[in-house]
Amino acid sequence: MAVRTASFLLFGLFATFHTWGAWANMEMNMEDRVEVYKGDTAQITCMFTSSEGIGGTIIQWFYVTGTGEKQKIYYQDSMSQIVDRATQFTERISVNGTGAPGRVVLTIRDVQLADETEFICLIKGLTDGASEGRTKLKVFGTPDLPTIEGVQTGISVSEVSPSKIGTCEVKNGFPKPNITWYRNNTPLQSVPDEVEVVPSVTSESSGLFSVTSELNLKVVKEDKNDEFYCEVSYFVPGGTRMTETHRINITVFYPPTAVNVWVESPKGDIKEGDSIELHCKDNGNPPSSIISIKRLEENDIDGQSHESDVLVLNNVTSRDSGVYQCTSIDSDTFEPMYGNISVFVHFLHAAVVTPQDTIVVAHGEEFTATCNALSSLKTQAVWLKDGEVVFKGHTLTVKDATFDKAGMYVCVVTVPEIEEMETRGSILVNVKGPPEILKPDNTEIESYDTTVDLSCRVRGFPAPKIIWSTSDGQDLEMASEMMTEDGLQSRVSIQVTSDITASCNASNDHGTDALTFNIKTPVNTTPPPVTTTTTITTTTTTTTTTATATTTATTISSATVKAETAIPPKKIRKEGSGVIIAVIIICILLLAILGSVLYFLYKKGKICGRSGKQDLTKDKSNKDNIVVEMKSDNTEEAVLLGVNGEKQSPNEQGGAYLDVQK
């Protein structure tokens, strides 16, 4: 028994030393970690070398549970390959490689967050012993885009403790993402009583993490323009990534330190007549609601106050210039603050012309006039006559005065620096001298009218006296007389029955002048004839008749009637020619109608003892054309002419008014 026991001990020691030696001969190599995204496929490689052949090699895969225990998930020897049942990897793993090249790969499909653990590869040989290697599987989940939300209410700088600025949140990341706050590109770290960053982590049912971070800050006035945002960093296979939120501002409440007053309109210089709009506002946030504007009168700082932050002054004058003060009262401390502004209204007073109103200068002499206007700015002046610029400058000097230089001179004073600042003055210049009648283009007048209007314009000072007279020594009564800048203008109406001569006679203390008009009336001149043609067509069952009437002659040819009416020469007024033409046309129409009626009666045999059935072809050669001539003398004689121009007696004319060929 003792011998058997000793034998077993010796065999055990031999086997132990033999295994240790084999262990020493087997080498294994595995990666420290394998990283994949959630849902992807992971491959864990086990590399080994052994002095034995492949026939006796056993390969096993394990994973470490949450309690630290090893759980086998795969077994392989020369005879079999077995995936352990009832593990979290049973349906999702596979192993390739037989160990011949010394490489075995564990493939895990659809990797889940719970798969993040350590995997063990164990290789056993018949004589070399066993060797194992370990690889950690890291699983990553990309989080959603981060969000940021700032506080909607304002934050007062008077708060004692830090106030909430905003909240950042990032959801569904793995491993847990990190949030960092920034102010104007500078990261914020927690500082007691100044900056507080409060993070919180939520584990979702999916195993992913959601992280929230709240920023609290003791604000100052300068924070009103600051930008705050969050940066989120998270792990991915092979490294880390970062993303940022959009930037937010906060509303900071702070007391005012100054009061501002400004002219909102007009922009630039102010001139008389403008409307001024003054605005007032302190630099606090929010601005004070207790605010007023008033003008500080000289030696009176208690001027009338306007309880508003806007003051409007309409149609200002230079008297509105002065200092305007704005008062703002802090709604918390009720302490007043003041701001002032100086307002200056530029002015341009009325132009003053010297001499005033009127100046009289002798013909050929020199005269001078000055024009100035009191203004807050430099001015310039121009002189106008009849709308044209005749001189530039404040002093007008005219040498060798003539009637052409007499009249109204207008001085225009402007301020070059400000548009629309303008004032005007005027002076009337009279040039003493004998009358001078301005001769019209034509003094020879020919008129068909019974009344002729004549006009006479006279220059001279003193104003001349105008008398109209005719060649037979009669004085004419003036129709109108009007003063002009340099004299008079007179009009007269003359009844014209024959040729006449009319004269305009002007005189004053310095001399006289006259102008003669010759008026002719063409009494014996015959106006050109007026010709009007009217065509009348009459239709029967067998014959068509056309009557044409003119003012010169009427010809009847194959049912065509023409009538001529001669108008004796007489004096015709221009405006009466239209009525005469109308009368002539009516007469012609009546003659045409009369010819048609006569023809109709002739056809019916009602006149001249002839019947409608009479042979009209008889004596055709003598009655082809019949001319009827109507004369306007006192006898009203009517003569019918034959084809050869021979007169026919009235007895012979009885049946020859109309001749129609069938």
C-alpha cells in the first residue's frame, strides 16, 4: 500500500514537472482591447505557438461575468466544436480557424452594450500544457446632438448668489459623454460663489447614458454681450470626438450710470422752421420709466418739464436754441441722474435792400443797391431781373442806366452750408427819360373784321400819357391801360368801315413819341368761291337717276342734274363764311331735289302735254345734253341751252326739262 502511494506521488510529480515545461514551451499573443460601435461585429483574435501537433490541441473561449467569474462560451478539440448554450452570446458568436496556423478568431455579431467585458482564450496541448490570453471588448454609442436652453428672464447684477444661466443636455451616449461650459470661447470651471457647474447623469433603459449640466453664474454688467455655449466630448473607437451647441445670450439687469440726450431728427444742422425731436434714455437695463426732458432757461434751472423720453418742438426759431436737460430716476434707489444737450437753431432773417422799395435814376447815370440778411452762418447773394441772374454779390452796381435796365430787381440771399435757407428782397428801378414806344412787328394791318384791336407799349418815367387818334383828327377812347415796370401799355378797339390810320401818341415831362398803324379793308375783293357737290340717286323699276349739284353749274346728262349758284361779290366777315357755305349747300340740295321731281313728273306725262309712254328716242341727237343755268340777277332769267349752244325760247322749252334714254 505504501509502495502504491509512493508510486502515485512520483507519477504526480513527474506529470506536474512535465506540464510546467510544456507551459513554458507554449506562447500566446492577444490584443489588449477591441473597440466597436454598438450593433457592429467584433472580432477577437487569439495567436499562439506550440511544439505539438494540432491533433491534441484544445481551444476554449471564456468571458468574465459582472461578478468576476469565468463563463465558458465555446469549446473545440480535434473531434468537435461546441458553442455553450444558455449564455448571452450563444446565438451571436462563431469561431474560425483550426489552430493549424496558430490563429483563432472569435466573432461576435450585433454587439450590445452588455457585451463590454473581458474575453479569455485558453489553449491546451497534450504534452505542452495550457496557455491563456485576455482581450477587453469596448462598446461605444454615439450620443444625440446636444441642446442648450438659456433662462428667459433677466438676471440682476445685484443678486448675491450665482444665478442660473442655462442648461445643456446630451442624450444616449456610451460611455458617458462629458459636458464643458464656455463663455466667449473660454472654458468655465467651478469657482466658489462665482461659477457653479452642476452635472447629472441618467442611465436609460437601453443602457445608454444621458448627461445634463447646469451653469450658475454671478453676473456683472459686462456679461450682457457675452455668448455662452456647451462643448460635448464622447468616446469613439480609436479616440474621442467633440460637438458644440449653438450660442446664447443672457439678459442682464443693471442700474444706470449715465443719461443720454440726443436729437433724433433732423439729422445734421437745424434751421428755423424745422421740427426737432429730442430723445432721452439712461444706460440702465431696463431703462428707467421715470424720465423727463426740459429746457434750462438762463438763470432758471426750473424750466417747464416734459414728462416723457421724447420731446417734439415744431416750427422752431432761433429762440428755441439752448440747453435741454433729461432727468432719470432709478426705480430701485429713486436717485436722479441728469444728462444735457445743447441745441442751436440756425437762422436767416429777412433780406434788407437799400435803398428801399423804389429808386429813380436819370437816363445814362449810375445806380447802386445793397442787399444783406442777418444770419448765423455765412451768406451769399445774387440779383435777378426777369428771372435771370444779372449780378452775384451783396452790392448791385449798374452803370449807364437805360430803359432796358429799368424794372424790378430781386435779391436772393442763401446759406451755402444749409439747403433751403433762403430769403428775398426787391427794389424797383425807374429810369427818367422821354417816352419810347416799342414798335411791334407789323404796323400795316389788313383785316376783313369790322373791329380791330391795337396795342401800344411805352417806356419812360414819369409814366407817359397816351392818346389815341385817327388820321381825321378824332381821338379814340382807350379800351384798357396797364402800368408796367418801365411804363404803360394801352389798348384800343377801332370800328373799321374803310381804310383808316390810327396813331399812339405818348408824352411826359421829358419828351414825346408816336406810332402809326395803317389799317386796310379789302372791300372790293371777292373771296374765293366755295364749291360743294351733292349726289342724289333715284331708283325706279326701269331707270336710275343721279343728280349732282355744285355751286358753279348744273348739267343734266342721262338723268344727272347739276346746278350752279353764283354769289355776287361783297364784303364777307371771316367769322360768317361758314354760315354762307351752309346756305349754298342747302340751295344746291333743293335744286337737285327739284330736278328729280321734274323728271318724275315728266316720266308720268304730267307736264308739257307729254305722257309717260311717249317715244323718248325721238330727236335723240338734239336732246342728249341739256344745260340749266341759274343766274342770281334781279330777273331770275333761266335759259336752256341745246347741245350746240343755241338758246331756246321758253315755248320750246316746255317739254325739254328731262330727256332719258331707255
